[in-house]
Amino acid sequence: MPRSRATPRTRRLPAGRGRWWRLRGAGRALSPRGALALGRVGGALWFAVRAALAMALPALPLIAAGQPELAVYAMLGAFTTTFGRNLPYRRRARVLAVVALAMTAAVACGSALAVAARPAEGGTGALVVIAVTALVAGTAKFCCDRAGLGGLGAVLLLFAFAVAANGAATAADVGPRTAAAAVGALSAWAWSLSGRLWHPDRPQRLVTAAALRAVADLVEGPEPGGTAHGRVRHRASAAVLLAYSSLGAEPPAGPVGEVRGGVCLRLTDVCWSVLVRSALRPPGDASRLAGRLRGQAGLLAAGRYRSPVLLRPLADDAGSGRPPAAGPAVRGRESAVDAAGRRVAELRVGGGSAWQRSAVHLVPAGRMALGTGAAGLLASALGLGHGYWAAISAAAVLHSVSVRTTVHRAVQRTLGTTAGLLIALAVLTAGPEPTGLVLVIIVLEFALEYLVVRNYGLGVVFLTPLALLMSDLVAPTATTGLLRDRALGSLLGIGVGLLCALLVVHDRAAVRVERALAACTAAAEEAEREPESAAVAVAPARLAAAVVELHEAADAAAGELWEADLDPAVLAAAEQRAYLLLERLLRG
């Protein structure tokens, strides 16, 4: 295939448009539009059930033994189950083992700091705790972003540390608190992997079903060429690549061939075929194909899919007589998709060193550390009780990727906290015993895990009373004072978080776009090489990963007050070129 040189690597905005374009970008970044949108997630019910059981198993015996404070630390350790919900069981076991150690260490270090600094007495000790809390927030944010752990992530690690660091403690309390957190984390680890006993392929089925639904949305979505189509196509591309990575396989390296693998892999191959053929034209009967894709997704998620014979008409609707062939599945080693994603990450930062690959996460981590520290200091200066709630609220708002998502988090947290305070008022007014409080906390944990993946604001509705009831178990306080402290601390933290997001400029976001564009161009040139090239076997995987990274980098930069100084037409042209190349590779 001839090498195309039509797409330039960079092109700046025209001189007259620069200032207006930046003002327009600032308006988009500060818009709350989309903050209340609901996501669609498969398998959330059973995940929430396991999270509730992981919390109940260690906490209820401690309550029965008359140790409500230790029950709280066991429940903090049980938050380990929140992480890694989409990972296959083997990878999930490794990730959650590290998270369990981190949650236990957060409780141990926080308890030890509480003994040494005595923050309840004020003075220098309180300032030390605030400073260390900010350091923990920034470190947790950096590590979670670097490891690709989404969700509540760093906020839960910070919450475990802050509760332990701000409570009254003696040296004799450190060991029991740490042990309780370790038991809770172990319970979460075990329950998170328990599904492997009766449905070992459920994570792979769920991620494949998500890819099928995303591709169905693409088939019935906007016409090719527009911005809306680009967003839908990006979601479909990311979902299909995630499915291949979960299955330990790689996208096809050439034209249609023999089918391979099990049902999940065959359906993912069908998704890939539809995805790359969408660059030029929609399928002939879009509604019929989308309906078949969603139907298979429902059967797959429910575990009722049994007959691979039904794949043939689905592949026919997708535009080929059979699903495209691909390289062999990769077992016991990193897939080509993972390798491609890592190489794209190296290319986008302009080098291969670990420092360069990590630099893009430094500004968000710095924002979170600064906001957490500033909110804690202000809460202390104003004499607010439970001042660490302001720090946690600031961290929660700043646990985002851009100013735009920070604004969304602020809106969601404000509305969610308001509703959550009403729930907490109703529960505390009833005056339940410790056992009743723990049972309510377990129910709130179920609701939190079930809803937070759909919308963060819905999760905050239940996270707010959960945190309040935990605080009441550790140190019972008058209901009015507890709710007042939470409301004022939340408002203070949200305001400080927004201010930090506006003042701390994320200059690496624009650099990331430029380097992602260069990486996408390099991957496209590699994909255009002759078939004899040794690199062509992984060229489609690398090209798909590069175009997904380009879209994500551009979207993150668009969420900052000052966007990357690149013409969006250049980015759109690079994306379109990549998808056209993928279709050419599929056709051979």
C-alpha cells in the first residue's frame, strides 16, 4: 500500500481565532452539562451484593463482641472490593492484593500518626496531620491514575487514612485497628474472587457484552463525519479493545479468515468487523444489526448463551460471511493490545523513560494535594468539627481528569450530599443501636456500589450517610452538630476544590494531545507498510490503541480552561485516517 502523507502532524489555529477559541473552550470546561447523565453498566447487582457481604462478614461479629470502633476499621478495609470490578479474576487477584495492603497500611499509618501528633489537642499536631493528609491524597491520586484504577479510587484510600489519623488513639489501639482493617480487606479480596467458583468467565462475558452494546450504539448512531459520531465511535473502539485485552487476544491483523476461540472471542471479532467498517458507511440494515448485537449482549451477560451456530447470521449482518481472523489468543503473557497501549503511552510523552510517562499525572495529583491541604487548613482555622471532611470533599471533587469533570463532580457532590444528609437525619433521629447502625451501613454500601458506576452523584447520596454513620460509631456525637459539620465541611471542600482546579493550570494536557497526534501518525505510517513487515502483525492493535488515546487526550485537554492550540480538524482527520486504514487492513 502506498504511504499517505496527507495528514500533517500539527497545525496551529489561525491567528485571529486563537483568543476566541480559548474563551469558547473555557465556557465548555465550566459547563455543568452532562453532570447528571446516567451510565450503563452490566453486572452491577452481583458486584454490589458481594461488596455488602464483604463488609458484613467482619463487621457484624465485632459489633456482637461489643467493639463498634473496630467494626468501622474492618469496614474501611472492606472498601477494597470497590477496585478492579472489570478485571478478569486472575488479574483482579493481583490488583486487589496490592489494594488490600494499601488500605491496611492507610489505617495503620493513620492510627500511628494519631498517637504521635494528637490532632484533637490542636496546635502543631493538627497541622502535621493536615499536611500528611494532603501528601497521602496526592500520592494516592498519582498511583491510582498511573495504575489505571478508576472509580472512587484514591478518595477511599484517603478516607481510610483520615478517619484513622483524626480519631483519638493510644499506642495500644494501633495493632487492633490495623488487624481489623486487614481482616476487612481480606474479606473483600475473597468475596471479589468468589465468583470464579461458579462463573469463571463472567468478567470476560460482561466486558464483551459492553462491547456489543457500544458497537450497537455506533451502528444506530449519528451519520459518519460529525462530532457526535466521533464520540460514539471512540466509546465503541475503547470497549472493543478492552474486550480483546480481557480475553488475552488481539484484533485481526489482516483480512477475513477462519473463526477462532470461544463465544466471547467470536463476538468480539464481530464487533471489530462492524467497528472498522463503520469508517465509510453504515451497515445496510442498521436497526436489524443493532438489535442482534444487543440481543447477544443480553444473553451473554446473563450467561444463557450456548450455541455458537447463531454467530453466523450475526456475522452476515455485520458485512462479512464470518468473523475476521486474528492472531492466536495469548495465554499467560501480555496481549498485543496491552503492548500496543504501553507503546502508545511511551510515544505520547515523547520518550520511553518512566519519568516522562508519569509526568502527565503530576498536575492532577498536585491539584488534589493542594486542595486537600487548603481545605483542611481552612476547616481548622474556622473551628469546624470533623475538619477532615472538608479535605475529603475537596479531594473527591478533584479526583477527576480536567476542569470540566471537576465542575461535574462539584455539581454531583453538592446535590448528592444534600440528599444524603436527609437520609442520615432520618436514620440518626431513629436512634438505632450499634448493630442497627452497622446493618444500615451495609445496606448503604450495597446502594453505593450499585449506583456509583451509573452516576457519581447517585453514589454520593448513599456515601454521605455511610460516612456519617461510621463517624457516629467511632465517636457518638449530637445529631445536629454532626450534620452541621458535614454540610459546612462539604461546602468548604467543594469550593476549595473548584478554586484549585481553576488556578492550577494543567499544561501537560496540551502536550499530551500533541504527542498523541504524533503517536497516531506514527502508528498509521507503520500500518501502511508492506505486508512483509514484521510489525504488521500487531499494526491494527497499535493503530486502534493510538486512535483511542488521541481521542481521550483531546477530550481531556478540551476540559481545561486553555485548550491545546491545535486545529480540531487536524485531530479529526487523523482519527478518520486511522479508521480507514483499519478497514483497508481488514479487507486486505
